[in-house]
Amino acid sequence: MLIKIKRGWEISENRVTPENVFANRRQFMQGALGGAALLGVGIGGAAFAAEGGDPMADLYPGKANPAFGALERPLTPEKLSSTYNNFYEFASHKQISESAQALKTRPWEIRIDGLVRNPQTLDIDRLIRQMPLEERVYRHRCVERWSMVVPWTGFPLAGILKLADPEPEARYVRMETFQNPDIASGQQQFWYPWPYIEGVTVEEAQNDLAFLVTGAYGKPLAKQFGAPLRLALPWKYGFKSIKSIVRFTLTDARPVSFWEQTNAEEYGFWANVNPQVDHPRWSQAVEQPLGTDSTVPSVLFNGYADQVAGLYKNMNGQNIYM
Ligand code: MTE
């Protein structure tokens, strides 16, 4: 059954950009790569301090990877990106940064299973310690037409596949978010198909751009960003970048995502950014960077065509932009 639910991205553009938030852009130009701390402290850091600190704090900031830096766009100030979030587990509006602090991110286990030779359950801190953390500046383009530029710290998603050692029949990676309606009140909204699920092909997961995020702005990841582990797939619409992951399952069946299950006519499996392919209810030609009051043209694969276009050759008949 298809239930018509008003989603956050149906709000008008003038509500997308909070007033009085557009700070001096020059301050945030590219030189800030690796100097993310300059951007001001958002909600979240304070919560960790109250809990006695994140056990992985010594790993941040990660070493900046210069291959993922020059975006010709200013970084989005942390104060904006950490107070304007989509995290439906905590509500279907953007102001969830405080309610998300109820999420307990330790202890946190990651399950790796399915068509793999090495199924395992890993403590998040053990996982983070064994991965080569680095900082990458990525664009993020939400299907709602707002966008941001964020310095994430993390490691390639391919690292999980290496640990898992997939069987040859494995074709997809299915990812799942925690489920706990006691602390995540959004999960009491029974009309959504909880838990949040996302999926990519094994080839997409092995692409170097597919990045698992454990930190942002030079610090451990704030809860509203999807701590302690979220995905960043910068060439796809933002809903593919699943937050607060607890499970990776290698499978031969294409996963049906949270949004695809909610409304398959509007949210497909591939969801690659393409300004020429409109969403059924609005154009995708332009986007509004958070903190600005104007729009800029959107670009194919969100500017990452060189790295990912090859993944989608010979896929005639499939709508890879929906
Ligand atoms: N992951 C979970 N578990 N729950 C969500 O509601 N929202 C998605 C994605 N990942 C979402 C999620 C959407 S629609 C977007 S645009 C991004 O997270 C937003 O990430 P941000 O809040 O860090 O900007």
C-alpha cells in the first residue's frame, strides 16, 4: 500500500535556507581542507564531552587525502550541516540534532553476513582502529535539492568487503540502520518500513568513492550525521547515504531500500544524480547550497562522472537516475 506522506523535502525553498546563516563564504574556501576545525563547533561535540568523550577521538582529524579536495565550492559551515539533517528515525523534519543525542553509540556492533566466507560481528572501535582513516571533502546532493560540502573522515566501503570475503554469487551489499523506537521516536511511525535499508552493487561498493564515514569536521562523527558509522556516496542522491549502520549483508537479491519500499515511483535503487532527469514532483536542474539564498546548476553524477560513469555502461533499459 502506498501511503502519501509529506516529506521534509516538500517544504518550499525559502524554508530550506535559514535566515541569517550565510556567513562570509570566503572564510570557508578550499584552503580549509584539513583545517575543518576552523568552521565552528556544531551540536554533538558537547554531547560526547558529557559522556566522557569518544573513545576514538585521538584518530581525528584524519590525514587529508588531496585526491578528494578541490571541489570549487566552499565547505558548508558545521553549524549549518549539523543542525539541518535528514534522520527520519528521530523525526521527519530537519531539526533533529538535539533529539538524535539520545542515540547511544557505544557499545555498537557491526554484523557482516550473507554470502561471505568470513561472517563476523565486530565492535565498532575494533573496526575503526583497523581501518586506514583519511579525510575527504565530498559534495552531498539531496534529492530535495539542497546540497552541502563536508569534510568526512572514514575509510573505503571496499574495506568491509575485504573483511567479509564475498562468495562469487554475491552481487549486492545491503545495509541496515539500528532499530530502537524507545530512543528513536520516528520509528514509532508505523507507516514507515523500519529499519532504514539501503543497498549498492558490489561494483559500486568497490568503487574508491564509496566511503564509510566515522568522523566529520576533524572530529568523531556527531550523532545527527549518523554516528558511529554512515555511508557517503557522493555521486548519488543523499538518501542512499545510510546512517548509523549496524549490518552489512552480501546478497544475490537486489535490496529494496527504505524509500523504494515507501514509494517506488519516486525513489529507485540507482538514484544517480542527473540534472536532466526530474524527480516526478520537481526538477533536479539546480540545487541550493546550505547557507546560501541562491541556486547553482546541478551536475551529472554530482561532479564525479570521471570516477563512476563507467559503472553504468551497458545498462540499457534501467533508469539509473531514479
Ligand atoms: N539514514 C537513515 N538511517 N535515516 C534517514 O532518515 N536520511 C537520508 C540519508 N541517510 C536518512 C539516512 C537522507 S534523505 C539524506 S539527504 C542524508 O542522510 C542526510 O544526511 P545529513 O543529515 O548528514 O545531511
